[in-house]
Amino acid sequence: MGLGGDYYPIPWQALTYVASREAFATDITEDKLKAAPTYEKADLHDREEARRIHQHFGVPFSWRENCQIPCG
């Protein structure tokens, strides 16, 4: 997700697909998003970093050993 010139890793669990709009929606506030790590700062292959991102957005974290990224 992008805001201004920054991009943020948003866990899939924080998004809801709205078929009538053919888009994803979220209840993440702008302030919450601005306080989140950006792609530039986040190491998405680091399990603890991924856990912190999930905690920041208040969604469950799961990691499967056979995945290269957090899997739900």
C-alpha cells in the first residue's frame, strides 16, 4: 500500500476483499499507516521483522518454514 512516496507492507489479514468494488479495503488509519515500517526499512525475509509488522497492524502472525515470506 502506498501513501505519498512511501510503500508499506500490509499483512493480508489486515485487508478485506470487497467484490462489489473489485478492490481490497482496510480500516487502517492514516496515522497507523504512517507509523508503520516502510518497504525500504522492512526486511520481509526476517521472521521477527514480519512478526513486528503483523503486531503493528494487530493481526495474527503465522510463518511456515517452507515459505519465503510470511504465510497465512
